[in-house]
Amino acid sequence: MKQGSYNYINNLTRRRFHLTGSATALATVLALGGNAFAQDSNADSGNATKLAPIVVSGQSSDASDNTTIAAKKSQGATKISTPLVETPRSVSVITKKEMEERGAQDIIEAVRYSAGVQTGSYGFDPRFDQIYIRGNDVTTNGDYRDGLRQPYMNYGMFRTDSYALDRVEVIKGPVSVLYGAGSPGGIVNKISKLPTEETIREVGVLWGTSDRAQTMFDFGGPVSKDDDTMLYRIVGLARKGDTNFDIADDRYFIQPSFTWKPDDATKFTVYGSAQSTETDANVGALTGPDGNVLNLRDSDPDYDYQKTQQQQVGYQFEHEFDGGFTFRQNLRFSHLDLKSRYLSTYSWIGDVAQRGATAIGDKMNVFQVDNQLESKFDTGPAAHTMLFGLDYTRMNDSFAYGMDGTTSPAYDFDINNPTYGVSGPTPAYNLSRVDGSLQQFGAYAMDQIEVDKWRFTLGGRQTWVKQSTDTTIVSTDTTTGDRLDKNAFSYQAGALYLFDNGIAPFTSYSTSFNPVTQRSASGSILDPTKGEQYELGVKYQPPGTDILLSAVAYHLAEKNKPVLVDPLTGIYASLGEVTNKGIELEAKTTISDGWDVIAAYSYNHSEITRGDDAGNAPAVTPKSIASLWSNYTFQEDSAAKGLTVGAGVRYTGETYTSTANTAKNDASFYLDAALSYDFGAIDQKYKGLTASVDLRNIVNRRLTVCNEGYCYLGQGRNVTASLRYRW
């Protein structure tokens, strides 16, 4: 897993290339680079021999969670379907109902009302799902789907459309015991729509900002109404149009799946997906000759594109044996092919930007398999659910980069007379090629223990990682290679006491590690980053209610975090240690019939505790983040029955623009709203027909966010209107 500080350097290359490229190749890229861009309960487990067969398909969610905003269970935190109130660590679950209420159109919109989650740290950039958890960037190494990582190596990333999902889980803090190398901030685990015994029929259309048109469908259920041993589901979407700032947002995907259940103890689900996405490669605003960020595109929307083709195919298998043993295997193969080109500013002549063209290509193949053996047994008064696992990941990636090397008069851009619509050739890949491979093998074990009302978790994992990178400088036809062979042991522990009234105080401890490839001034590879977290909190979920409240205090430290110290030579240094200490409050509750409320507040004191900037705060890391969403559906006895209204507020505190802490970005405050109407309230013959309008950033605030000398613009007002029919 190629890692790095994920800094943003000279348009695309600053944020991607340094993660694997050699210092020489990076220096070449930076020297020619462009401008910055914007951016169920288990009560029976006391007697394992009396347990009924458990049949859970891989990462499937609890069916009841589709009809409430307060989820009851999560599988991502333990790889065993466990009630959230009995899980001794902090987890936020965004259910399908919540995503639909807020009209979430992507992963960013899905998670941004969750405690501890920060979005928009690099402005508006729809190419990648930029997410921070507890002050740590998890964009590249915290992206998971159905319990398997969606890996990243050089530039391209696998993208997931929110319409393809049943829910999103945010697991906070280190999870290396279950998943291997990764960010200490946590992971975002996306749960796909897979076959269910319930019949699903849905079609819809959507229009929105800007010139955005979309159609989608979701069908599933038993293959035959007289036979529930074979189930199917097929989900699809087609979208054409732009988003704010004339950035393309075209997508087409098809996601079929099939489940075979020959008996109560066995389930086999095979699935696939094929997706085509086109957005822009340089989505950034133009920084004028005076250094001010202008409301103008640096690139040209007609010239610019980033086209990604991705395919994934895999299966989830589960079989329960006699004696309390269950075996699961989760396997997936993924392929990605990306091509992009863009314009960026090289220099200025008066008020005319002189621009040049850049091209990027990236191909990636990934094979993953996770084998799990679950055992239920008793030792005296303690009931155990033990999980043993072996997982393996292999990735190969081929990255290519090129520039025309000079400016072209055809690409000149006068800010006093801005004109778009230029065309031109795509540069050859004439700068560098990077071929990389990665293998990760892990062996892990976790024990969930019940003793009366106590819940304990103990886990450990040994991970071995092998990486190789060959970087070729095209102009000299010289190749340099890097080889890394790292291993680490990770562990975690937790304890929780479950009162009868649903109050559950807990504490947890966990660690993480992440091998990096950045080099120091001496040419040596930097030490792996290591994370460590302590948590102390309390959850409250009254039995039989749609209420989940949590309050958590945490101490999260990351050592050896790389930071770029010389962009011209690609030299890094270990930042030393960054410590995040904070509290999180989150509430998801149905207050009364039809009235849902989601509230979150996070206070995070982030400090560089070792290194040259010790005592300062990292860039773009706010102390306070708060959000509130309220949604009300008028009931049958109301004159407005069928109508649903929702409104939300989001606040992110001011942040420093750099680790030097000499200047600040302004705090941001946004208003969102949603309105929908069920036409079944007029006449039952229209039952299932729903119209919705969703508004984001109603007052159209576009704030500038600066990070280590590079500045980005936020997203403006975005409006979508949709019509869906379910029957």
C-alpha cells in the first residue's frame, strides 16, 4: 500500500505522484508542473451448542437498518455482525434511510453529518472522496468496500457511487488488527446493495446543477416466487452533466449480484460491477498574478478530462459447520484504467496566463481474499465468539506522466476577457513511468467475550508487506528501483458494560502502522508511521427504540508522519509526532413518528508534538466541527400528509493554512435543505411515486481554503430534483 503525507503539490502531481515516484522523477514533475487546484442480539451465545444457524452474507447489513436512521448493528468494526451498543469502540453508521433523507449524491455528502468526520479540506474536488477522520487523512488508505480495501498506489482510485450502497460505516481510530496497514484515523466501509429476500423494484430520474441528468434503477428479490434459495439484484445508473465550476460529472455503472442458499447453513453470493466515470483532471481555480484566487478555471473545461474505467468481480461465501464453527471467504478482483489530460498555468505576461498541457495514464489490477473462521464456545461463565483470519492482497500498477514542456499561444488565458473552449493534442507520456507492485499478507485473531453484562474484545495481527517500485525517466531511459519489505504487529483491546436500560460505558485501545516510500535528504526511506489510540466513552440505545446516542473522548497519536520539505527535490522528513485529542458527541434519533434528528459535534485539539514545528497545529485541521439535521414527515392525520421536509446546518471552525501557523482559513457555515412528496397521499394508485428536491449550500458560499501555500475554492450551491417510483 503506497503511502505518504498526501500533500497537494502542483495540481495533480503534488497530491499523487510523490507517493511512489523517485525523488528524481518527482523533481522533474515539479519543475514542469502547473498551478494548484481547488479542490441479534447475541443473548444465546452463553450456550454455543444451542445457537440457531447464523447466515450472514459477507458484509450484509441488518435488514431493519434500512428503515431507520439509527443502525442497530455493524460488521466493519469487528468483521462479526455485532450490535453497535455492544461494540467497545466508536462507529458511525449512515443508513440507507439517512442517505435518502438528506439526498446524498456521493460519499462526501453521505458522511459529512457524522461526528469526527471532516470534508472539504481541499476545496471542491469531485474526482476523489476527500475525507478526514479525527484529524487524519483517510482518502487514499481508508477506503473500503464490503470489508475489502479499494487500494491506491500512484494516482487512480476506485470510485463508489452512493446509489450502489445500502449503508456507509465510519470506523474511527486504528483498525490494523483486522485490515492491515492503514491510517490511524480509521476507515470508511461502504456496504453494497446485494440480494435480499424482499422484492425490490425501483426506477428514477434526477436533474440538477449543472445541466445534470441522471436515470437509475434497482431490482431484486427471489428469482422465483416459489423458491427463496436463489436471489438476485441488479442496480444501475447513467448520468450526464456537470457540477459546479463546469466540472464534468458523467457516470455509468451496472452492478449485478446473485445469491444461492442451498440450505440454512450455506450462502454463496457472486457479484460484479462495471463503471465508467468522466470528470475533469484539473478542477482548480486560477491563482492570479497578484496571488489572489480567482473564480475562474485554471484549465479549460473543453480540453480537460479524466476518464476512468473500472471493473470488479468477486464473491462472498459462508458455511456454518456443526459445533459452532462458521467459515467465510470474501474474494474480489478489481481492474482500473485511467486516462487524463489538463491545462495549467506556467507563467504570466501581464494579465495573461500562459498555459501548457499535461497527460496522465494509470492502470491497476488488484486481487484480494479474506478467509475467516468463527468459533463460538464457552469457558466457564464466559461466552466467546472467536475470529481467526488470513488475508492476502496483491496489486500491480503502471503509471505514466507527460507534458508538452512549453506553453502554447492557443492555450493563453486573459483574465480580463476569459474565454473557454480551446482544443489541442494530448501530450505523450514523455517524462516518467512508474511500475509498482505490492503484496500484503496478514494473520489475525479476535475474541469477543461475554461475561454477564460485560463485553470484551481482544485482538492481534501480524502483517507482512512487500513493495517494489521501478521509476523510469523517459528522457534518459534510466530506471531506478525501490524495494521494501516491512512487517508489523498490531493489537487492540476493549471493554464495555451493558446496562439493562441501554446505557453502555466503554473503553478501548488500538494501534496501527503504515509503511511509507518517501525518502529523506540522505536518500534513505523514512520509517513507517505508527498510530496509537485510547478511547473512553458511553453509548445509549434504549432497547426497542430508534435512538442511538454516544459521547467519546479520545487520544490519538501518529508517529513518523512524512512531510514534504523540499518540493524541488522531492525530499521528505518525518514530521515527528502528531497528537489529536478530542471529544465527539453524536445523536441519531427518531423523536416522534416521522421526526428524525441527527446531531454531531467534534472538538479536536491537534498538535505537532515532536519535530521542527512542535507546539503548532497541522494545516487545515479545525478544532470544532458541528452539524445538525432535522427531518419531518407529516402523518396521516395531517392536511400535509405525504410531505417530508428536512433542513441541516454544517459548521467547520477556522484552520491554519500551514504548519507554521502564521495565517488562518476562515470558518465555514453551510445550510442544506430537502423536500419530498409521496403522491400516494393523494391516491393509493400513485403509491410509491415520490418527488424530491435537495439543496446544498443554499446561500452559495464559496470560501477559499489554503494549505501549505496552495489555495482551493469550495463548492457553490448545488440543487437536485428527482422522481422515483417503487412498487
